[in-house]
Amino acid sequence: MGAGAVDALVIGGGIAGVAVAAELSRDRTVVLLEMEAALAQHTTGRSAAVWINGYGGPSVYPFAAASRAWFENRGEGRVEHDLTRLRGMLVVAERPEDSAGLTDYVDNGAAHVAVDEAIGHFGALRREVVHAAVWDESVRDLDVPGALEAFRRTLRANGGSITLRAGVTSIERGDGEWRVASGTGSYRTPLVVDAAGAWADEVAQLAGLPPLGLMALRRTMCTFDRPPDLDSAGWPLLLDAAERFYMKPEGAGFIASPADAVQQPPADARPRMDDVATALDLVARFTTLPVRTIRSAWAGLRTFAPDRSMVLGPDPAADGFAWSAGFGGFGIMAAPAAARAVVSLIDVGLLPDDIVAAGGNVEMVSPARLRG
């Protein structure tokens, strides 16, 4: 049974929570509470994680840019293998009206390519769907289990702990501290960090705070086998410029998504077969790949603030309550710097210098912007 006093309590075991717990543990005693039987059971563990320059817009890019070195340095040397692998990305506009969707990619370093070159990058691409295309060779896959392990090792090395099956049942304020009860015990702490993903507003309400209006949007994924004689391991991420679908090689086949974004209450998200069918219809529309059997299908909830920026740092409505939430579809690539940002905002009210140099500012992520 967990019990007693700690310097900081982090609620939520996705990458946002594990990252901020690791960062806090450098000079605090930290306990991370996760309601499931393992870490990263929801959105983090269901991501087709990639690092794309400029992805997420001006409110996300500074954090992703400041996170890149952490990934390239194997999570500060905590794991023995690379956490990134060069993938490349091809974005295709099928219709003239879709071409505007290529602009942001070009602004962030992608280059226009002719049809033959596009097909050279993704060999199953149908020629007739390529009105225009851009290529970005810098896009990388991110190793999500490896990143989680790097953060976990940092937390453990600093004396922090993780408690599973520890759903929080109450959060009360008194005598200058928080009293938090969970399924595995009770804690007293001056600092609670809400990193509960789709459940973050519910956690805040347990603490007596009004919700920030976070929205959980379902994203569906599926995998299917490649033809046995096809060597597609080195093919890039393929995106539709109209944001109708994306796909990339994965293991012995491909992973694909219809890029759906359907709002639903926080829950263990389940795939809808009509969304899977939409993804496969678009795979058939854009490529010559035969899709005979679906190997697996799943869904996750990408959580956004109303203005689509992350929510990081102290809540002005309650002393000792901070957020690490609203990561949307950008949480993996932004998590290392976002965690540093949360701790810096708690400690000194400022963002780290490298995030500021990349264009970040406090106002774009502070919970205060959503409190009116």
C-alpha cells in the first residue's frame, strides 16, 4: 500500500506523465500513479510516432525542436539503442484544391517532387492520384517503448516510484497540501501534476477545479500484411495533403489511419469498423497494395485544449496544482521538452531558454489562458 508524504505526485502514466515525473525526480521525491495495470495503455501506446519538422504548428514546434536532442542522445543515455530511425515522408495532393495543404510542409523544409520521383520513394503509389507532391527526407520514426523506458529509468535512478492500478478517487486541499487517495493508498504532497490525458479534466474536478474544456478525439489505426515478395521496409510515411489518411511500413506490413478526429468522452477507445474501412478504401485509392487481411485495429484518444495548444505548468486557480496535458497528436515528439517546461514553470515561472529560442512562450501553454 502506498502511503505517506512525497514532494510531488504525478497522475497519469502516458508519456506526458512519465516524462514529467522523471524530470521532477531530479530534485524531489516523486510518485507516479497510473490507473491501468501497465504504463501507456491508452494514447501513448497506440501512436504511429514520428518526428516531423514543424508538425503541430507554432505552439507545438518549439517543444518538439527542443526535444530532438533528447531522442538523438538515447534519452540522455538511459537506453542502449537509438530512439529514432530515418523514415522520410511523402505528402501527396490528389486534386488541385488539395495543393494548398502542401504549403506548410514546404515552409518547414519539404521539397516539391515530380510524379516519377514520388513513385520512386513509395513504389506502390498510383500515378493518377499525384497532382502534386512534396518530399521531406528528415522525418524520423520514434521508438515509443524505448522513450518510455528511458524516462522510467531516470525516475527510478533518482529514487522515484510508479504505482499501477492506482486510480485516483479523491483529491482534497488542506493545511497547505494536497491529500490524494487512490486504489492503492493515500498520499500527502505540496504538488500534484495532472498528466491524465483524456481524463485530465476529470482529475482537476476531483481537486475542486473547473475543467479547462479539454476534448478527447478518437483516432483509428489498423495494420495489414504486405505481399510476401515486396520489400517495403524502407518506404516513407505517406500522407494525403487533404488529411484524409496516412500510412507507413510497420513490421511485416503497413499501418494506416483514416485520420479521424471524432470527439467522445474519456474511455478505453475502440475502433469502429467503418473507420477502418475508410482507411482501407483510401489505401486502395492511393496505392496498388492488395489488402487481403487486417492484422489488427485499434483506436486512441488524442486530447486537445480548445485552442489546440498544450497545457503546461501551474494552474492559477489552485496552489500546488499543475498540468501536463492537451498534447493532442504531438505528445511523443514534444514530451521531453514539455516535461522540462512544466518543471521550470513550477519552479521559476519561465520556460527553458532553448524552448524560448525555438519560439515558445509562457502564454501559449499556461493554463491561465483558459481560465478567462
